[in-house]
Amino acid sequence: MATGRPIEFDPDRVVGAATRAFWAKGYEATSLQDLLEATHLSKSSLYQAFGGKQQLFGRCIAAYTDRMVAMLRQRLESSDTPLGFIRTTLVEIGSEGAHKEPPIGCLIMNTAAEFGQREPVFAEWVDAGITRIRAVMEKALERGQRAGEVTRSRSAAALADYLMSSIAGLRTMVKAGTPTKKVLNVVDLVVSTLK
């Protein structure tokens, strides 16, 4: 029985390159040619290894979520205080527009904005990513409540929902070109409501 040619590339490198392409332009605006140029794969290799554009995007959003969640968990564990972790995360999001390049935002939130609920599989990927990030935020809020630095007037779960909606709003403001100072004023307000 004949076997296919062995894979001669690093799948993680390919997923990373494809992620950057999708992240910069969005799923629909990223052509197959864009992906072939970014990954240095032939069309047949891309389809053989990943099944096609949509399947590759699924791998990309899963890998992006894994990296984001790992980074947030590490940052939470190394932070002096849970509320400090939340503030640092929000300031980083709010400051993205201060750089010279146009802000590209978050791949998960960008995908939510691009597709909404019109493509069920994309909605599932987005929901999975948001759920995992929200879990880190809820953990930080629970720790903050135990430490007495986060309000107990609402459950950590409710505050995590509020925080995720605030993050989505901040990312929208940044992508819309709202001046960084105004976005950071909103960050201050969000943090103050958690106390």
C-alpha cells in the first residue's frame, strides 16, 4: 500500500504564519494565495496537511487561544495582586492604539465581529476561546474577592461577564481609533467598579 509523502515542514510554524495572515486581514479577506505566501506551502501541501482554509483557521484560532490563556495564567500567577493583573491586562489592551501600526486587536474578538452567529462553526470557536479567557478572569476576581480588593456585591461569575464585555468594548474603541487617553480613562472606570 502506497503512503503519502512525509510532511517536510513544521506544522506549528505553518499555523503561526497562517495565524498572522488571518489576524491581519480577517478570515474572509485572507485569500488562499495569501496563505500560500505566508506559509511557503504549495496548495496541495496545505490541503493535504490541514484540509483547507477553514480547517487551517480552526487550528489557528485554537493555537491562538492556547497561547493567550497560557500567557494570562502565567501573568496572573506572577502578579503581585489579582486586581493588578486585571488592570495590567486592560491597560495593555487599551494602549494598543498608541503604537504607530494600526491595531490588529484580538483574533477571537475580531472573528466574533466578522461572523457573529452566521457561521455556527466559527461561533463555536469564538465561544470556546472567550470561555477559556473568561475562566482566567473569573479566577482572578475570586482571588481578588478573597483578598478583599474586589467587591463582593456581585459574584465573581457576574463580574467576569462584566469584565469580558468591557474587554470587548475596549478592543472596539481601540480599533475604531479612539485616542489612547480616552480608552485608558475607561480602563480606570472599569477597574474602579470592581473595587
